[in-house]
Amino acid sequence: MGLRKLLIISLFLITGCASQPQIITAEPAKIQVPARPELPISDLKEGDSPATVIQAHRITIKLLQGYAKELEELLKPYKK
């Protein structure tokens, strides 16, 4: 390695070590997290009709999709 390259690399290392890391402190954001919805599938009982089970699953899916959308909206400011 040439002397010139060695000097340039040394200069970069010295300037990199001389700089202080910037530390930023911030208060944690106060976020109102939405409550997890009550899910109809939790109320299913053995012996419920297939139509009742299917309906409970459909409603549960819709509720969880809405809940996920709310959580994604809360996280949007933190994504890069």
C-alpha cells in the first residue's frame, strides 16, 4: 500500500474517531392504543350450527382487519 493511501486512510480514521456521536433524547409519545375487539368466535359453543360458526368467523375477520388498520395508522409516523 502506498504511503499516500496510508495517510489518507489514517486521516479518515482520525477524523471519524474525533467526532462525538450525537445523542438525542426525547419524551416517549403518549399513544392511545385501541382496545382489542371482542371476537364472536370466543363465544362459540360446541354444537353451534355451521351457519353460526361461519357468521362468527366472518365477523371476527372483519373486526380484526379493522383493528389491524387502526394499529397500522398508529405506527405510520414511526415508519421510514
